[in-house]
Amino acid sequence: MSTEANDPVANGPTEKGGQTAAEEKRTPSDFLKAVLGRPVNVCLNSGTQYRGVLACLDGYMNIAMEQTEEYADDQLKAKFGDCFIRGNNVLYISSQKR
């Protein structure tokens, strides 16, 4: 009888539910749900970046942010209480450390 089937070293590390890290799937939708209400960095097609708290977004990637700062060439250009960004201008959204 082989013990390899129960050997965690032979089978690699497992996560919850018995899945390995490579088998666990995360979708962009999962990421967006996870960062709602948290600090994010939104980069536009123009290169301008907005950093603030993600308040909400819709299926068109229209974004509402709070406590927003606008950066161009890594220099602070403006501060806004609330900011609304049209989705077709968004290049990417990334999470920020608090």
C-alpha cells in the first residue's frame, strides 16, 4: 500500500478544501469585490493615476472613489473628496497598502 497519496510533501502544499495554490482560481470580479472600500490605485489610459478608497463600480468599470489624490508623473496634482471615473478611460486597478 502506497502512502504517497496522503503525503503532503509528495503532493505539494494544500489550501482550504484540498486544492493546491495552483488550482485555486481567482477572477477579476473576485479581486474587485475584495478591494471595495479599500485603498486602490487607478491608472488611466493617459497615464494619470488616482489613489483613493474604492467606493463602488459597475459592469462598465465606471468607478466612484473617496479621499482621492490625482498624480501625474508621480507628482501630486490635486486632491478630491469624491471622484468619478468613466470606465472606458481605465487601464488598470491595483490594490494599495494602507
